[in-house]
Amino acid sequence: MKPFKERTRRGATAVYRHPVLVRATHWVNALCLLVLLLSGLQILNAHPAFYWGEVARFAHPIAAIDAVPRADGELRGRMTVAGATFDTTGVLGASKSGGEQLQARAFPSWLTLPGYLDLGAGRRWHFFFAWALVINGLIYAAFALASGRIRGLIWPSLGDLRGIVRDIWDHLRLRFAHGDAGYNVLQKLAYAAVIFGLLPLMLLTGLVMSPAVYARLPILGDLLGGRQSARTLHFLAASGLVSFVVVHLAMVVAAGPVNEIRSMITGWFVIRREKKTP
Ligand code: HEM
């Protein structure tokens, strides 16, 4: 990868860290993932339970969300994970979702797209944005590989990995390497895990759930332990992405949101402010 362009203006040195293609694909990616999450929860509302293997053993889900009536006639929302039960009334299982009364609904209206129950519409949103995400991801991957961005900026070197303990210690003290033009090792590991782990796993498990793809390539299902396993892994990959985004946003805020977000809009990332001489 070529060294970053650098400029000094009004006492600040900045590097051109994000080319236009990276910025455009980054924001399209963020939009696609938001729509995929909300429409995915709409689809999950139709059958909010997970299983392992090829077929669903309805009596033995790994995890499930449902609503049960209480003695006073009200509904109670319930989530069961590996046999342990949690009361989730108001959010999962039973929520008001715009009305006065609690209604049986796995995910509330503010977490689904569309807000009302409509499996068909949820699937249309989901599949359109899934293909948009795939095309966008391929554009980013082709550019990042050809330009050397993956090797030069994202993939951690052995030297980076040797410094991981110091980097964790710095993060715990909320000290981020502002003098550096590149990413720190934890950032590199997180981005690499998303680009090479979670996003491909989400695509692969999504394809296995498609009857047309599964019929032609049953080996994919075998590799993942069956269709129901693929569905469970799809949800886990999506949960991993949501966790990444939560931490990603927290880090953007902690590292200086103005400089960080401006860099993903204009490309320029300020690495140094010159000290004013008295
Ligand atoms: C509204 C939500 C988001 C905001 C505000 C945001 C913000 C940013 C910023 C400021 C950077 C540059 C970091 C730096 O230069 O130090 C960045 C990079 C990155 N973000 Fe996000 N992000 C968001 C959502 C996402 C999502 C949903 C993903 C994927 C799951 C994602 C994946 C990445 C990756 C992989 C990079 C590095 C890209 C590269 O340098 O080639 N971001 N983000």
C-alpha cells in the first residue's frame, strides 16, 4: 500500500486515511446491516426458536421466545436459553408494540421492519438488502485487496500481535494511538474478524437457508451441521455483528467522534495537533 497523503493545515497534521470507495462502501454497509437486522427480526417473529441439526425438534429448542398467560390474565414474555428461563415482558415475547395492551410478539414493533407483523414484506426487505450488502462487500474486497489495504492496514503483522498486551492496557486506560496513521492491533483484529469471519459466515448460512441453493449444494448444509444449525449460526453471526457495532461506536466516541466520523466522510484523519508556542 502507498503511504498516506499528508497535509498540515491550521496547526494540525492529517493523513488521507479513507479513499472515497472505502467511505462509500462503509456507509452503504452500515445502512444494509441496519435494514437486515430489523427485517431479520420481523422474519424471526414468525418462528422465534432455534434448533441444532437438520430438522427442527419443536419440543427441544436451544433457545426460544414466547408468551404465556399469567394468573391475572395478563401476558408474560419469556425467553428460554439452554433450559434457563428469563422474564422479558415488555420487550421480548409480550410487548405493547403501539397498543394499550400487551400482545404476544417475539420482537416489539420498534425493533422490526416493517413495524407491523408482515412476514412477506420483511423477507422482501431482507433479501434486497442482503444482495446489496453482498455486491457492496465484493466492491470493497476487490478494492482493498488490489490496493494493498488489507495487507497494509487491516491484517495484523506479527509485530502488531507482539504489542497486543500493551494495546489492551492502553485501551483499558482509554488511550488511543493518535500519533499513528494506521490502525492499532485491536482495531485490526476486530475489522479482520468482521471482514473475513462474521460477514462471510452470515452470507454462507443465509445461502444454506435458501431451498434452491441447498438443493443444488447440499454439501454446504453438511459442513454447517444441517439447515437448522445454519439458521442458528446465521443468528449468532448477526448477534456478533451487532456486538461489533456497539463496541465500534463506543470506540469512535472514546477516540474522538468528530475526528473519527469526519475521517469517514472526508477521508482526512487528524493525527497531530502542533503545540502552540507562547
Ligand atoms: C453508524 C454506524 C457506524 C459508524 C458511525 C462508523 C464509524 C466508523 C469510523 C469513524 C471508521 C474509521 C475509524 C478510523 O479511521 O479510526 C470506521 C471504520 C470501519 N468500520 Fe465503521 N461505523 C459504523 C458502522 C459500521 C458497521 C455496521 C460495520 C460493519 C459491520 C463497520 C465496519 C467498519 C470497518 C470494517 C472499518 C474499517 C474499514 C477500512 O479501513 O477499510 N462500521 N467506522
